[in-house]
Amino acid sequence: MEQQLVKVRLETRKWGKAVTIIEGLDAKSVDLSNLAGKLKSSCACGGTAKNDTIMLQGDHREKVKKLLVQHGFPESSIEVH
């Protein structure tokens, strides 16, 4: 995988619901829906993949970083906010 900066951040949606947002993934080199499915099952949460971002329900920032490293993303290219 070429060098791509992956940003993992937390957003608060209406009614104070936390959403983990993973952006910066290259849709051409990564199957986003497949990766989203793996992340959702590993984090035991709902989510979606659209517009080159993956959204997971809840705060899973640290877990997502570990899972992305396991999937071959270099740890140095993953930013957690």
C-alpha cells in the first residue's frame, strides 16, 4: 500500500452519539466495504462505508488503529484524533 495518511477521529452526532470516522483511505487500493465489514465485526458495532470514509457507531479509535495496522497499514501513517 502506498503512503496514505489515514485519519481516525471521533465526531459527536445528534443526541450525543459518538461516531468514529476513518478517512484518507484510497478507495482504488482498498476495498472499503470489505474493510468496513471487518472493522464492524471486530468492534461489534454498526457502520457504513461511503464517499471514501468509513463510519463506525461508537468510540473505537484505538481499536481501529490496531486493526488497520494488522491489515497492513503502516502505523506511522495512521493519525488518531
